[in-house]
Amino acid sequence: MAASLKGIDPELKKYLRINRLPDVYEALLTGLAVMCPDDPKAFIVKCLRHIQKYGLRCLQWDMFVEEEMRPRRRVITESNLDYIFNLDDYSLQPTPEMYAKAFSFYNSRLRSMCFHGWMQFHLVKKQKRMDMERKWCEAVTHYAHRLMRLALNEWTQWMNFRKGVQSMAYNKIQRVFFCAIAKVIFDNWHEETTKARRTREYFEINIRRLERGENMEEEDPTGRGLGDARDDISANMPRSVALKIFSYVDIDDLARCAQVCRSWKILTQSHSLWTRLDLSIVRGSVTDHVVKTLLTKCRPYIVHLNLRGCLRLSRAAFVTISECRNLQDLNLSECSAVNDSSMKLVCEGCTILLYLNISHTNITDATLRLISKSMENLQYLSLAFCKRFTDKGLQYLAMGKGGAKLQWLDMSGCTQISVIGFENLATGCTSLRSVILNEFQNLSDDRIIALTETCKNLTYVSVLGSPYISDESLKKVAATRKLRMLKIDSNQKITDVSFKMIGRMCPDLYHLYLTDCQKITDMTLKSLSSCKNLTVLNLADCVRISDNGVKSIVESSCGPKLKELNLTNCIRVGDIALVHIHKRCMSLTYLSVCFCEHISEAGIELLGQTTSLVCLDISGCRCADQGLSALGNNPRFRDVCLSDCNGISDLGLQKFSQQCKDVERLDLSFCQLVTDAAIKNLAFCCRMLTVLNLAGCKLLTDLSIQYLSGVCHYMTNLDLSGCVLITDKALRYLRKGCKKMKMLLLLYCKGISKQAAQKCMRQIPFVQWNDDEVPADFC
């Protein structure tokens, strides 16, 4: 084709150039080469019609290729097209002049390359020579410095040695001088103190013997008393051991012990027994005179004083308390006489208090102002259910010295405190670590957020009974990164989102109380699996927790460390969860799976093989004699609750009691198949029982109470409500055999008369009785 176009008419060549025939040809060939159409002729016709319609101005080499298939470079080069159409005016073959010019260019390029190569070689040799000279100078300088440094080191060592010798000589001279002076002083002091001690011992021994009524001429080297003034036990027991035993006795029994003999009286008057005084046990008989008498006696060394619930005190008692300058722990909770005037006496006298409990009292802002001024060392403060102080009082507390070291604060039930009060508290009490805000019905997120803005050391937060707390406040608490204990209940706003953040930012969390939170799911337990130190977990009434959630928390790193787990009313939890608990929880001591409907006897048998368990609650589960017998394989059980297990009969209870002889607390309420035979076996096998619940066991008679009172002498709590076959005869057995009984419940006992119940009330502190008909829902 090129040969046929070589001699064409110039007019035709001009025509081809004007109408851009090579460009049209290039565009068509590019479209055919890239698109590869099925009908090339139709494709060419379509393209030519497009050019005819839009003209040659829009012509491009890739215009007939779709956008996503367009190549980056031209398929057909321009030189090839020019050659095909023979549009260039000159021949494509090079001329002799072109060869000569190319040869000349090549020679000049070669000479330039050789010259540059020679120059580079020369410069490299010059640079090497200069580097060698520089290194030689550095080596000479380094050698000279090294010689000088060696000389300096030797001189420094010699100087240090000389200084050490001089210092040792000075110290020896000074030590000898001071030892000589100290020996003279110590010898004189020892001589004087020996004389004083002998004189004091002489008078103390003689005074004690006079108090005991002994003859001064008799010899008593032990100082314990002779004849009727002592007993055989204390005579053969070291004084330190006797004082240790008396330290476990409350004040009421301590007063009785002082009346046994003279030697016991002397022991009960030891100072070590009166550093801690708990009068809440005998709160009904505590008056101003009693407080004054006791505190006057032990004023110099009393450290802990508990007056909780003492309602018969007045101003005179607080005057006496204010004279105890060494008091560090004071509990005035529920004392009706506590007000601003009485607290003024306490604040002015007891300035080194560390613990102060004034919950359920009538204190106002004035008391908080006094506390902030006087008690600089206060660390623990309880204001629970104090309704009369306001936001201003918290401002006083935060601005004074008393709030600077405050670490533990209880404001449960103080619903009168607003967001401003929490802001005031957070401003000054930045050392707070524990905050208790239980029963705070109007507690909202803005209060918690205001508290956490500056209190960055919070480790314990309790918001029980606060339904308006949401994820926002918990996220702020988690942002402190130091949370170790958290308690929440009855909250329908908290979701898995907040616990996802807690699990990520609070690795030291070890105690979580999370009950009746309906939006909590298995995702919370998966998030908490990163808390490696979690030991106590309470998820009661979280009905969306299932076996998968329990598996995720148990199989995490905290599983072997878990000690307490409460899954009460988690209705989706079944035997699979117990399998994982049995495999992983080696340290679990307490487990509650009350009313978990999907737990069968197979799962309960696994609990009998979990030897670490001490306390177990399977109330409302499908437990029968076989499962109860399997529980007996664990002799470490001390507290077992079997309430509302209708499948338990005498056979299962007998096998259990024969194996678990150290059980102390047992709940058999509403086990309606249990009879006197099972109680007989229980009484003779488990003699350490202290708490027993037999409510709703309708088949029990007086014979069961006779067995229990004859053997179980440590019984303190007994519930016989709904036992309609129990009569007055059973109460006579209890009065004779169970001398330590403190609480007795006799509801719906038609066989017990009012006179018999009143007799028990004289001996047992708390007795509740009625002879009403058994309600239909009491079962």
C-alpha cells in the first residue's frame, strides 16, 4: 500500500491531510484492536456515522474505546501511520550527512566520558589521602589524651584513698567519744529506772493483795492470788493467753466474768481489753451514767467507741466523750441526741479522729463546718440518711482541712444534695477513694460526672437503688482507671456498652455487684474477662445471662481466682455452665444458682465434686435425693440452702448429713417430704449447726425439736414457721437444750400457745409468733 501511495498526486495528499484520514484510520484500528467486536463491519459503520454526526474536531485516537478499557499508550504509533500513508515529504532512510553527524556526536560523547572518569579517579585518590592525614592527627591527639587521663585517674585514686583514711580516723575518734558519753548517761538512767520499777512493783503487788483480802505475810510470787481469789484454770494459764481469750468477749459478758473471782476481776481490768468499747450490743441499758463510768476508767487508752443506736444519751455523755483525746474511731449512728451542739463538743475534744459515723442523725451544715475545721486527720465519714444538711455543708467540708485527707464517704439516702453539692465536694475532697450513694432515688448522671471530674482515685463506688444512672456516668467512673469495686442494682438503663469500657480500662476490678439489671447480656461477661483479679461476681436477676456468658468469664484468666459467684434467677443458665465452673473455678467458695430452672441433678452432682465450695444455694432447683447425696461428697460445706427443693426426702437428707458433718447453716424450708427421721439423723450427725430453717415442713413434730435441742447446743437461729404439728412441748425442749438461741420464728404455728411463746421471749432475745392460718402462698 505504501508503494502505491508513494507517487500519488500532491492534491490527493493534501486532501488526505485536511480530512485527517490517518487519524480516522488510527481511531478505527484502536477501537477494533481493544474492543474486539463480534461484527467488525457494523462497528466501523457505527463509528463512521458518529464522526459524520459530530465532525472531525472531536476526533481522538481512543474515542471508540469504552472508559474502563482505554489503554494508557497508543496501540498504533504515528510514525507507522505516516509510513503507511506516505505523508512525510522526506525519505525515511538516513543520508551520509546524518551518518557523519552521528559519528561526530559519538566521538565527542566518548571523550567526555573518559575525561570525567579520569577526574573522578583523581578526586577519589585525593580524598583518601586527606582522610588518612585527618585520622593520623586524631590518633596522635587521642594517644596524648589517654596518657593524661591515666595520670589523672591515678592521682584521683590516691586522693580518694587519703581522704578515706582521714575520714575513718575522724569517725573512730568521734564514735569512741560518743560511746563514752552514752555509757555514762545510760548507766545513770538504768540505775534510776531500776529503783523506780522496784518501788512501783512493790506497791502494785501489795495493793492487789490488799484488794483480794490476802495476808500480807503470805508469799505469792505469781501475783495471781491465793485461795478463793483465783480459779484453777487461770492459775495454770499464762496471763497473755487469758487476756487473748477475754478479748473475744463483749462488754456484757466481760462484766459477768469480773464477778467470777478476784483473779478474773484483775484480768478484766487490763488496759488492753478496754481500747475497744462496743456499747451497741447493750444499747437499751446505756445511759449517761454508764458512759461516764466506763470512759472515766479507760479514757487514756480507748481508741474505738461504738454507741450505735444508744437512744438514752444526753449532753453529759458527749462531754465525757470529748475528754477522750486518743479516740480514733467513733460510731454515733442512730443516736437521737446527736445534733450540732453535741457534735461541737466531740469536734473540739476528739481532734485526731480517723473514723466518724453520724448516719441517721439530725446534724446540719454547722456540724460539717466544725468537722472541716477541727478534724484534720479524718479519713472515713458516714452521713447516710442525714436529711438536714445541704450543699452548703459539703462546701464547708471541702474547703476546710477536714476534707483534705477524706478517703471514704457514705451519703446514702441524702436525696437533698444537688449537682452543686457534688461539685463542691469534688473540688476539695480530691483524695476520695470510696463513695457510697445507696438508696439515692434521684441520683442522676450529672451528679456522678461532677464527682469524677476531679476525684481521679476512686476505687469503690456503690449506687444501689439508683434507677436513673446510665452508661454515661459509668464511663466517667471507668475513665479513672483505678476502679476495684462496683455495686449496682435495680437499674434498667445500664447496658453492655459501659461494662465494655470498664473491662478495657479497669483491669484491677475484683468485686462486681450487678443485680436486677435487665439489659445486661453475655457481652458484659465477655468484656469483663480482661479483669484478671475478679474474685466476687454477683449477677442475680440478670435474666439475659446464659451458659455462653458464664463460659466466657469462667474460662478467662480470672476463672481460677473467682471466689464468689451469684447467678440467682438467671433462668437461661443450665448444666453447661456448671460443667465449666467445675473445670475452671478452683478457688470458688460460694455459689448461688437459685431458681435456675434448666439445672438438673446431673449439674448438681458436679457441684458435689467441686471441693473448694463452702457455701451453696440451690433453692428452687430440681434437686432430689440423688443430687443431695452427691453433694455430700464435699465435706467442706458449711452453709447449704435447699429451700423449695420438693424432691428431697428423708433418704437424701440422711446421706448428706452423714457425709457433711461440719455443716453450720442449713435451709430446708418448704421441703415438704422431710420427716422426723431425717431430722434425727441430721441432729446426731451435724452437731455444729447454728442456723436451721424448717419453715413449711408440715410433717415435722415435737420429736424433731427434741432431737435438735438434745444434741445441737450451738443453735442460735431456728425457723419453724408453718410447722403446724409443733406444740408447746417443743418449746420446753428448746429452752432446756439450746441456751444460745437468739432468734426463733414461730409464724402460723397453731399448735403453740401464746403463754409458751411468752416464756421463750424471756430467754430468747427475738421471738416472733402468731397462730394464724397458713396462707395459701406460704409454700
